[in-house]
Amino acid sequence: MSPCAPRPASVHDSEQLCQRLQAFNQQACGDPLEDLPVRLACHDHDGTLYAGLLADICAGWLTVHVLWVDPAHRGRGVASALLAEAEQTARQHGAHAALLDTFDWQAEGFYTRHGYDVLARLADYPPGHQRIYLRKSLLA
């Protein structure tokens, strides 16, 4: 018999797990590893969301989770402005590097043009494609 019968975690369980792991990590490295959220959005004159970026700053790194621009607004520098704002915010909070991932059908070229280097490629994620991890130094 298994020593644990896993079941779906509640919101409270999830919060507790994160707090406990954060406490463990803080003991190991001596620095608090709290996430500082970076949430940016662009709206048109009607208030409709047409672009945004969701990221976190933690342990000296900016981690970009979502960068999206509506197709009608692409090619106008919107994504570049969002990424630059997130990187500047990260620098202001002491971050020295940035990490993000994309897929082979998305924006690898965009990120490499903005100074990101491919760190790793995960094949068959999803099958027949690649998930690409990139990093960039934020030091001048």
C-alpha cells in the first residue's frame, strides 16, 4: 500500500506548499526567493486588451511566462516595448538575467533579435515540434 493517496490540491494546499518550499529554499541560500510579479497590458481606445506580458522576478532573474500581441497589432513594436519594459523593471529590482521559453512555431527569431540566446531545445514538445528555452544577461 502506498504511504500517500494523492488527491487534487486545494487553493489553500497550493499556497501552503509554495510557502513551505520558499522557507526551505531561504534556509539553503540565505536570501528570500520571493516572486515579484511583472504584469503589463496594452489596451486600445475602447479598452480592449490587445497585448500583454506576464512575468516574475525571483532570485535575480526575470522569468517571462506570457508575451502576447493580437495579430492586428503585430509588427508595430508592441512586443518589443513590452519586453523592454519588463527587462527595465527587472534591472531596477536587481535582476541580472532573463529566462523565457517559446515554441518553434512562435517567436524564437524575435527573442534572438532582442539579445536572447538559446539555452536548450526540448524535442517533441509537442510531438513533431520543439520547446525552446532562452536566456539573456541584463547586465550592461
